[in-house]
Amino acid sequence: MIGIEMDEEKNRTKDAAAEQKRHWVRITRACNNRCLFCLDRENQNGSVITMEEIVADLKRGLDSGARRVVISGGDPTVHPKLPEIVAKAKSLGYGHVQIITNGRMLAYPKFAADLKRSGLDEVTLSLHSHIEADFEEMTGVKGSYKQALAGLLNAQKQGFIVSVDIVINEINYRTLRETLRFYIRLGVSEFDLLYPIPFGDAWTNRKRLFFSPEEAHAYLSDAFALSKDSDLYIWTNRLPAQYLEGFEDLIQNPVKLHDEVRGMGPELSRLVERGEPMSCKGERCDYCFMKGFCADLEELLEKKELAARPEPLCLRSAAKRKKPVPIFRMDKDFTLQAFTDFHIAHRYFVKSLRCRECRHTDSCDGAWIGDIRKKGFSILKPEANL
Ligand code: SF4
Ligand code: SF4
């Protein structure tokens, strides 16, 4: 199969997986790691969620139509009844049960075997480096590297589907290619590469974590080149598209924005209904994946209507210029979901790092993400300043 067909088929498979309805159930407010980029630390008090609450949450997911459940925490393996919870999820009707964990508890073979017996299908392990010192700088726990590696091997021995999450940051981006190759050699073929989110500890440690797109580009491209292997599945999560020039098939499916909006639902509703500014608004917006969406929503609230973005000058044709411009209006039927759909279809635009050289860059928002995912950033043609 030639490269581009392979990329398209892989993208269809990945998009189909991304669009499957999943229900997330948090079962602990505790974790045995102290990761530099933890988003959750301020919500952690060392406790576990009661079985009654967990079962009610599992049922809510089934009622909403989900048949896959993702069990998380904190770290879910800290819950003393995890095998029981997995078995309950299965008996209630979930066809696929996944846990997201730092993997350290899986170093105990009996624990891994108990999870297998309870019906667990998939384990996602957070393994942010293959270099022990870097790994433990990120997890904050001495000994966590060897335990997590043993956990990975035990998970494979039990026959779980095993995938690996890596938060890309200043500590590990230069060695990302070697990290991927290390885990590939250990039999992993699915990776989710996450960008830090400027909240919780990641915000406190932002100077240690966030990195420059220009400096990282060559290292990351080297790592992303591994995704051309047809047996390897790499997803990205909130990674700004500008990092992915040449690997646009790795740009996260824009429909995932709905998950972010659902997660921020109460705050966004207060903004829409009462005009209460988002509590997170400020310096961190420049680091935040939601920057474009939040700016659009504020503009809509101010002007009561928002038009589709124009195509960038380097792509604009006379025929397209004559088309009517779709407009979203604020009315009594407003829903965040409808607005998110409009934003994705008409306002979710991205730029290449090369756009900085273009004389239109200050007045241009880039091109629609759907076109870039399909055709690549190479369609953009920066015009030199004369
Ligand atoms: S962009 Fe939105 S979600 Fe992100 S920090 Fe700013 S206000 Fe909060
Ligand atoms: S090259 Fe970039 S900045 Fe220039 S017109 Fe095209 S999208 Fe806009």
C-alpha cells in the first residue's frame, strides 16, 4: 500500500476508535506518584470513592449509551476493590473495560492476575521516558521506573491490550524517539502523546514543562516519523497542530473538542448564562488548548453573532469568495454543543510555524483544521515581506 493510502486508512481506524462513546469513571482521589504535570493534585485527599457512587456512575454511563468504560483516579490501582469494580462493570453490561494507571501496582503478579480474572480488557500505562532519571524526575518517586516496567511486562503476560501514554514536555522531548523505540521493542504498538495542560501542578511547574515549538520541531518530527510504520498507532492529545507539520494525520480529531467542552460544562454555562468570567482566564490561556474556543465564545457573547472564518489569502479563490458566509447567532435555542459544532466546522483554524514568515500573518488565522488534516500544511504558501 502506498504511503498516503496507508495514512488515510490508519486515520479512518483511529477516528473510528476516537469516536466510540466512552464513559469515564473516577474511583479514587489518591495516587502513589507525584507527577510534575499532575492536573488532579488539588482534588486528591487520599480517599477512594464508595462502591455505591461507583456503581451509580457506571449505570449513568450505560444509560448514556456508552459500552466502553475507562476507569481512572488519581490512580485506580490504589482502590482496594479495583478487581471487584472491573467485574461489576462487566456484569452491568460494558463490553470493554480499560484502566489508566501509572502501572506500579501491576508489578505485583497476583494483582495483575486478579484483574485478568475480573474481566479487564485494556491497560493504559503512563510511561513518560525510558531513561530512569528522567522518568523519576517526572513521577517524583524513586523506584517508580523499575516498578512501572515490571507492571508493563505483567500486563502483557496477562494478555491485556496495552497502550502507553507519554506527556511530552521539556524533560523528555529530545529523547522521545528513543523512548518510543524502547517501548516498541517491548511490544507496545499504541501510544498517546499528550501535551501538558496548564492547570494543577503542570501550571505550577510550567517553566520546567512547556517548551518552544521551534526548538522541539526537529526532535518531535524524528519521533513522529515512527508513525509511518503500518503496525504502529500513535495518537496525539491536545498537541498544538503546529508541532505536526509533515505528520498532519496525527493531528487530534477535532470532534474531541466536545469532550473538553463537556469537561468545562459548568464553568462555560456560568459564562454564557450569567456572564461570569472563567476562573482560569488569564496568563494560562496562552498555554491552553482551548484558547481559540474560549475566545470565540467570548466574541459571540459580546457581538451576539459570529461568522465563519475566511480562508487564508494563500488559499482563497474567486469562486469561494462568492459563497455565502455561515453565521452562528446567539438565540434562545443556544447550546454549547451546537456552538462547538459551529466552531469546529467554521472557526477551528491552525497555522504552520512557517506562517511567521508570511506578510499576512498578523491579520491571518491560518486554515481550517479539516483541510490541514487532509491535505497537510504544505498547502499554505507564506508570502515573503517585500
Ligand atoms: S483558554 Fe479557556 S479554558 Fe483555557 S485557561 Fe483560558 S479561559 Fe481557561
Ligand atoms: S501562509 Fe499562513 S499566514 Fe500566510 S496567508 Fe497562508 S495561512 Fe495565512
